[in-house]
Amino acid sequence: MRPAPGRGMVHESQSFQRFSPVEPSQPLGIEAALTQKDAARVFDFRLLADDGAAVGTMQTRQREVSPDDMARLKGSRFPPHMDKGDVVWRDTAQFGERAVADYLSLARDPNPIHVSDDAAREVGLQSAVVPGMFFAGVLDCVVSGLAPTSVLTQMKLRFMAPVPVGDGLRLGVLIRAKHDDGSSKSVRVFVLRHDMTIAVIADLDVNVIDQAT
């Protein structure tokens, strides 16, 4: 959904919930609802199996803002005292123009602020920015790498600051709770830009594969 001319769209939060395993080749139905109040828009989606049973949900929260409001969204730096030695750090490759273009093609996202510095500046950004949804897939891979016998059942992301195209990210993974067998249950991930500004805070629920629903 595109904003009015001369205005930008802030992706405030994103959440996913999985009720049962889904195979990549599995056909799914989608139910969608839009709730709009003033400049805020909330999109709710239900993913349905062939028999009509819900296999997952997704919610997207967006807000239309002026260029001045967009320019003020600078985020805050990660406070060092948040890492008490229990945060596992991982660095990503750069989210370069080619990677972003490939993602936009897959997602069928035509928003020019992800490919054009001029278009981004028109809505109050300093340069083209990486799509927020791109990070969800990256976080799934990071958690899978740290806990290969686990699967995500829920993910909630709060977007704090834009990430310029070309930036790499530093991911701080903090295990907040564990299952009885010692495997990860609740995980928080701090997604930081190269200047240590918090771009995203993600909270994830994780289950072992044979217990995932």
C-alpha cells in the first residue's frame, strides 16, 4: 500500500505466528483484513490449508508520516550495559543493491525508496533503505544456525530506525528462557546498524522440531 504523494510510510511492527508446519510446495489460502484509523494502518492475514484450517497468522502495522516526521526517526544506540556477556553476536553480509533488488522482485514490492536515493529523500530519508521484511528471513536463518534442532513458532519485530542499502548488520542474540531440556524457548535479537544504532528489536518463540505445532 503506497502513501499519499510527498509522504512516507513507516513500517512500525511485524508479527508472524505458525500453528503447524508448512512445506514450501504446500498451497495456501489467504484471508486479509485492513483496519485504518487516521494515519495508522493494520493489516491482518490468516494463512489457510486446503481444508480451511489456519496454519499461521501475520500482522503488519504501518503509519503514514510527513518527510519531517520521517527525518526525526533516527533510533537510539545500543547501550553497552545490555550485554552482560550473555549476548551471542553475529555479523551479516552487506545488504547491497543486488540483494535488495532480488528481494524486491521476489516480494513484488515496487516501493522506490528501496532502490532510489532521490525517492527516499523525498519522504525524509537520507538514502535508499532496506525493506524491513527482509530482516525476518535473516533472523530465521540466524536462529536456525544457533539452534539447528529448533523451529520458530512466533516472531515479533519492532522497527526502530531505517537501514541504508549497503549496510551490514550486527545481530545480538539473547536467550531469555529455555525449555526443560535446555533448548531455547524465548529469544530476543537486537539488530544493529554499523554505527550501533538499534534498527530492529525482535522477540522470537522457538520450539524443538518434534514438538512444533
